[in-house]
Amino acid sequence: MVERLSFEDEISRNKFKSFLLMMFVFLIIIGLGYVISYAVDPGYFFIIMIFATIFSLLYIVLSYYNSDKIALASVSAKPASPERHRMLIHAVESMSIASGLPMPKVYVMESEQINAFASGRDPKHAVICVTTGALEKLNKQQLEGVIAHEMSHIANFDIRFMTLTAVMVGMVSIIAQIYLRSLWFSSGNNNNKKNGLFIILGIIAAILAPLVAQLVSLAISRKREFTADATGVKFTRYPPGLKSALQAIKGEHVSSKDAHHYSKAVAPLFMSDPYKKKFQNLFSTHPDIDTRISRLDKM
């Protein structure tokens, strides 16, 4: 007998795991700061933290408030036409009612792939963009499943969540870079063995911490996709719609040339990996499609 999955349990479980991963990134920042504070003057490290925080926040705030414009411009998306894209707009309207969210602005981008993404800092400033390939290849139930998935990202404030993650990962990278570059300007007069040991540990931590933080960030991204799948089922109450859309994505054959439509910076926003990597690993932004299908099959 197949064990059934509750979409409510899946949502709660994945949100909790995302929170734990976020806390892990925070611990990386604390741990990196602890090691570096022993390698250099604690007051100096406090200055590093201030600069890292300011630079990270300035960069992310600009991206956060313009995330929808940046994403749409990068893929040359155009507003959906009420006449030409009637089924798409109807699907978005239906999922807006089902989710209780404001109707997002709807866009279409030229691509033969079946794909879609949502962006915007909150439900009142949200956009959904769907590829022409999705409109041509999906039926009504499949398209509603895809839209429900994207509406889930809006409902779960995933842009805000991933922005916070980006701030923390950015801080780790900036702190590490400032520390490593500062070593070039150090006098080297301190021959204290204990201090020298912490300098070495600081170098190792500064090299490894950004990599580990990035891996955790990718793991969070994959968990948010699982959460969006489960929340999408909550909105449609029809798992086969999203499941068959994912099966269509898995089975499609698109040219490598089509991947050039997608900016690598925006690729993580999409419902599935636009670059169609054959193997999923720790560096993947999306979970394995077979695993997603299997989970939906149990709901």
C-alpha cells in the first residue's frame, strides 16, 4: 500500500527545514566571525561586519524592490494579451481566487520550453510569466497546476525569504573577502604561535564558508520548490494537474539554443531548471523532477 502524503504536512515540513537551513547560514556567519576575531583585532572584525552588512543590504534592497522588473527585462517578457492568451489569464484568475491573493500581472516570454516563474516583493506587487512553450503544450488542468505552483511562491513570500538568504550568504562572502584581502596588508610582525594558528584557521574558514553557505542557499531553494508544489496542490485540490505538467517538462526535448533565452541569474526563479541538467546534485537550484512527481503521486 502506498503511503499517502498530506500537502499540509509537506508544506509545514519543508518550511521548517528551510528555517533550519537559514539558521545554519546564520551560524556560519557567527562561526566565521568567531575565528576571524581571534586572528585579528576584535574591533577590526566589528568594522568588517558593519561594511559587510551595509554592502549586502544596499545590493539586495535594490534587487528586492526591482526583482520583477529585472526578471521580466532579462527574458524580454511581454504583457499577456486578453485575446491571444485567454486560457492563461483565466487560469491566473482562477488560482488568484483559490489562493485568496490579488491578481498578479501576467506576462509571456518567447521560449519553446515549458516553464514559468513568479516574482515581486509581495502579493500586491507580484508578476507571473509563462513561456509560449507552456501555452502551446499544456492543457487547461496542467496550466492551472503550473500557475498554482507559481502562485504558491507568491503566497509563501519566497522572494522575500530568498532575498534574506541572499543577504546572509552575501555577508559571508564579503566578510571572507575582506579578511583574505586584509592579510596582504598585515605587517606580519606578530610571531605568536596561537595567533598564527587562528590566522590559518581564519584563511581556511574564509575559503570554505562561502562555499558551504552557497550550498545551503541552494538546498533552501530546492525546499521552497517542494513547498510550492504542495501549496499548489492545496490551491487546485488536483495533484494530477501539476504532476502531468512536470511529466511533460521531463519528457520534452528542446534545443540547447533555447537555453540562451534564460539569464543564469534568473534561472533559479523558474519552475524547472531551464538548462535541463541531466543530473541533480548539491549545486542544483531545483529538486529532481522524478522526486517531485513521486511526492505529488502520493498526495
